[in-house]
Amino acid sequence: MVTRIEETVDQQIAEHVDYIRGMQERMTALDEKVQLAKEELRELLEAKGANWSDDEGYARLVAEGIRRTYDHKALDELIISDPLRYGWLKDYRKESSVRGGVQVK
């Protein structure tokens, strides 16, 4: 037998879940609109041949490339344990491809 309190709590949970799902759907729709606007902006920036800025920020093209990061804990340990190997950073480097795009601030 479900108590009145449990029914109320379940109803409140259902309302919150519905609200969150609705917001997630809106966010997805807005994200799609932002991506379309960025595609159009890319074409405009390419036509301009330069970045654009105003008092609030900028719009610029970002080239594809490689992002390099290092495991800072492993580097700290390396400096302490074997300072002569410190130059061999490639052993601790992680690389990931970064896709080009439009950056707006």
C-alpha cells in the first residue's frame, strides 16, 4: 500500500524529471542552432580573411591540430626520482586531435 506521502514524493519526482527532460530537449535544439550559426560564421570569417572582435569578445577560426598534455603527477615523480630523464617528456605526453572550428567569446 502506497502512502499519501510516497504518492506526493513520486509526483514531485515525476515533475522534476519531466522538467529536466524538457530542458535537455531545448538544450539539444539550441545546440543544433548554434552549430548551424557557427557554420555560417565560418564562411563569413573565411570571406573576411581575418578574425573579428568587439568590446565583448571575438569570433575566430581555430585550425585543426594536436593537443598535447602531460601527466603532471608522473612528471613531479620523475623530477624527484630521476632528474636526468626529465628531458624525455615524450614518455609522459598524451596527444589528441583537435578539430578545427569557430570560436566565439
